[in-house]
Amino acid sequence: MGKFKDLRVWADAMDLTAEIYRITQLAPFNKDYAFLNQIRRAAVSIPSNIAEGDERGTNREAVHFFNIAKGSAAELITQLNIACRIGYLETGEMETLENLAEKIRASLKI
């Protein structure tokens, strides 16, 4: 515990978060402030909870925060699908981001 920067799942979540920030800076995301804020918060929650969980003193606490991160990944996947359905994302881009989020979710199964 305590070496969250060395965790592959944390690095993947950081990459995903950076990509979410990149795409939400572009139109039409950048005009939809409520949706932009919600999708960014879900993305940021994933690596943040992985880090917090890894820094906790017990495995039980770590599992709790990893489960929150897993839930945030599911929330982000839902938001990506919504973004695609309303025309904010192309299908291919949504699928690429969804696959990375699914990889992170799978890595957090405990």
C-alpha cells in the first residue's frame, strides 16, 4: 500500500481522465456546462479513489475506495454512451474510451 503511482490501473485512470478533459474542451461539450462538469467529475473520481484507497491503512478500506472507483468508471461509461447518442462523440471514439474504462473496472474487481 501507499505506492499508488506505481499501479497500472491508476496510470490507466489518469490517461482516461486526461482524455476526457481533452474531448470536453471541444464543441459541443464545451457549451454543455452541466454535462461537461458531470463527466469530468466521474473521470477524476476514478484515479482519485484508487489513490485514496491505496493510501488507506487496511485492505478493507482500500477495497471500499476501489469499489467507489469502479462505480465511477461505470458512471463514466454511461455518460460516454449518452454523449454518443446525443452526437457529442463519434461511435469509434466512444468505444475506445469505453474500452479503457472497462479495462480499469476489470482491474478493480476484488
